Amino acid sequence: MDTTTAPTATIDALKLRQDVSFAKKGLIFALISGMCWGCNGVILSLAFTTAVLSNNAYWLLAPLTVGALHDTCSAFWLLVFNGFTGRLKELARTLRSKPARTVMLGALFGGPIAMSSYMLGVKFAGPAYVMPITALYPAVASIFASIFLKERICPRAWCGLVLCVVGGVVIGFTPPEGALGSDFYLGIAMAVVATLGWGIEGVLATSGMDLLDPAVALNVRQLTSSAVYMLVVLPLAGGYMLLTPALTSSIGWVFPVAAFTGALSYLCWYRAMNMTGVSRAMTINITYSLWGILFSAVFTEVHITISIILGALVITSGMILVVGNPKDMTNLRDVR
Amino acid sequence: MDTNMAGKPLKMMVAATFLDGAARNAETVHQLVAGSYPSERYCSRATIAEHLKSLKAVGVLQEDGSYLDDTGALVSVYRISEYGVEKLRKAQ
């Protein structure tokens, strides 16, 4: 190797700059992921403005059909991306590898299981109770990451994480309506399952990505999620009767467009988890609730309220604490 | 090259090149793995350098040292960690 003699201090400074730049890139990916997910929610919500998908008779099948179409279109966009960047052979190799099984398991937890549980939770217990529980998923993921991945999370980052979760709850809170139904506790249990599902997905996906390319791992995730939705979840939830009406209605464009922002969001999220760790990526990702409100205020008739401003301030404070000093992120885990 | 790794994902293969305990940089790793991914533009030096940074961040590799090359660019040299050896063993 040809080497140039240089002062150790210069090399150390360059090395630190390179490591910090890598960590900062991960944080930017996490932020873009949150912004795209906020945009994704606003676009996808348009799907429920059609008569067929807002019909109370399809309270479970409609959102699951939307979820199935979203993940299927997202898998397609990722195939295009991976084809364009020369990763299709890598996708085939990855699908046959052992770490891909971890990603597929994560896809099951974070896709169909968590989403179906969330929908059932909202139905049985109402959003006022389900939303604050499911907002805890970054905290759950961080606990799992510190246990199973030995991820380093300092006390300051834990404080930031709590603030981000509280900010998310403040922004999304809706007052409870009416008396509690007889299935209330079942709904709460379903919300807990959804929270655990999303938390587990982050840890399993990150563990798999230790040895896999994030963009390819994500394609595996979306293909798995799409297959399970189409072959298991939809038949169990009532069938495929809403697929054609949804795609051929006036809002048929919503699915590929939302899936594009969803694929971009997930792509950034998976890369961020791989570059800055599960806890930071998930905590910054939860800012989607803030971005969602901002996009809604710009493109729809949602008004900015005091609680939204308060939630935004709390989330921003939390993010500053989580990000802290990027120099601390050059080694994410406590392993030898 | 470990024959058990044939047809494996590139990032996994990159990590596996360190199983012999040697310290390597991106260029050396690229030379070792390129033959297993013939005519694939995905198997580039830049992709391998990115995978090495990622493998280092999650603890599979450790930085063994660094130097400046003829052009003044920083070159990092990596070595596998105990965690990395265990992770690869489980992944095969």
C-alpha cells in the first residue's frame, strides 16, 4: 500500500470527520423518513374519502385493503429502485440468505400483525386510548435494541425519546367519546400488540441489516408484507372485494403515489436504523405526526391549534436531546 | 475465499473476507470479492466502502488504523471483532 506520512493528529481529525459525517447522514435520513411518512399519511387518508372505503360495513377490510395496496405498490417501487441501481441480483441472493429470515419475521410483526392489531384496537377501544399506547413504539424498540443489539443509549437520549413520544401524543390526542364498550380491554390488548409489533420490527430489521444492504432488506420486507396481506390477511378479513373498486375509483392514483412516498420513507428509515441505531432513527421518525399536521395544514383544511404548536415544541426539544453530539454515534453498540 | 459464502449477499461476503483475521481496506476487499460478482456494477469500490463503514458502526468490524494515500484521501483499515465472527457464524 502506498501511504503518505501525515501527522497522527491530522489523520485522527479526518477520521473523526468521516465518522461524524456518516452518523449525521443517518440522522438526515431519519428526518427525511419522518417527513415522507407524514406526507404519506396525508395522501393515504384521501383513500378513505371514497364511499366504498369509508363504508362502516368494511371497518376492518377497508384499512387492511389500503395497507395491502400500499405495501404491494411500495414493493413494486422498490423493485424499480433496486433494478435501477443494479441490486436485483443482490435481492435474489438476499432472499436465499439466513439474515433475510430475520427481516421477513420483522416484516410480519411490523406489517400485517401490527397494522391489523392497530385497526382492531381503534375499533374496540377508540383512538383516544390506542394512539397514546402505540406512540410508545420507539421506546419499546429502544428497550429491545439496548437488550438484544447492545445499543448504547445514554440518559440524555432516553429523556429525548420520552419527550418525542409525549409530543406525538399531544399532537395526535383526540378526546374519548362515549362510554367504554364491552370489548374495550381487548382493544387495549390489540394496541399493545401493535406497539410491540412495530418495536420488534425495528430490532429484527436492524439485526438482519447488520449483514444486508438496507435497500435490499427493505424490498424483502415489503415483498413479505405484501404477500402476507394478499394471501392471508385479506382472505381472513373478508376477501378481495375492495381491491378493484379502490384501484378503479377516482382516487386510484392515491395508492401508487402514497406508496412512492412510503417507499422513500421506509428506505430512509431502514438506512437510518443501520447508520444511527434503532433508538435514534425511530425517535426522529416519530416526528411524522408533526409533519403530517403541517402537510395537512398546507394541503387540506386542518387548522394549527395550540396543542399542535405545544407538541411541535416538545418534539423538537426531544429531537435535540436525542441527536445530542453526533461524535457519540461513531460506535453504536457496546460489543467487542 | 470461504466457499460457504459463494452466492451470498455482498455485505455478508465483505464481512466474511475478514474471517482470516487479517486487516484490510476497501480496495483490498474489493479485489477479493469482485470475482464472485462478475460484471455487477453493484459490486463497486464505493459500495464496499459504504458497507465497511456500516459494518464498523454496528460493531461487526473494528477500525484497525488509517492513513492518507497518494492523493491525500483518508484510507481506513478494518479488522473483524469477536461479535462479527459470532454474527457471521450464526448467519451461515
